[in-house]
Amino acid sequence: MAESGRGPRPPKTGATTPEAFPTISPPLPSGDYSYTVELVGTIHHELGRLTEAVNSLKEHAKERDRKLEDLAKEIREVSKDVHSAKVAGKTLLWVVGIIWTVSAVVLGAYLRAEFGKIAAAESHQQTIAAPPSPK
């Protein structure tokens, strides 16, 4: 078997037992928990602030919803008023149109009668002014 370029191997020796490792015991907690108590107090304080902020946001959302509902009611009322105004305007236009039509018919009849009288008077004057035709 050819050796790879790693260098010579050390000679094999018999089985050995590993050396004893030093045993280090974990440090036991001392009676001073002041840092933990301070950390828990800070977390509790921040949690209280977050709770208050969430409650404040809930109140703002309720107030905004109330305002939106009031605005929606007002828009519905305005749309009803606009619809009523459109109906009233259309009705007024119909009435004005009918009155205009009736007055145009009456005026036309009156003018036909007047022009008919003038035409009859001119025709009568032409017959009077014209010499009698010999028969």
C-alpha cells in the first residue's frame, strides 16, 4: 500500500485509557435575585404600558367607527334630499312644458282667428274697391 503525502504514521501502541477530565460544578445561584426582580419589574411595567396603548387604540377605533356611522347617516339623508330635489325639478319641468304647450295652442288659435279676420277684411275691401264686372 502506498503512502499518501501525509507523512509517516506514528507506530500503533496498545489501548490506553483517557486522562481524567477536571470536573467543574455549575455555579449555584446565590441569594441575590435583585437583577431578576428588576428585569421582571421592567417587563411588567412595559407590559402595562402596552396594555394601555392597546386599550387607547381600541377607544380610538370605536370613536372613529361612531364618526363614520354618523357620516354615513348624513350622506344617506343628503342623498334622499338630492333625490327629492330631482323629482321636484322633473315635475316642475313637466308642468312648465304642459303650460307652454297649452299656451302655444291657445295663442296659435287666437292668431289664426285674428289673421283670418284681417284676411277677410282685405278680401272684403278688394271686392268693394273693385268695379263690378260686366256680365
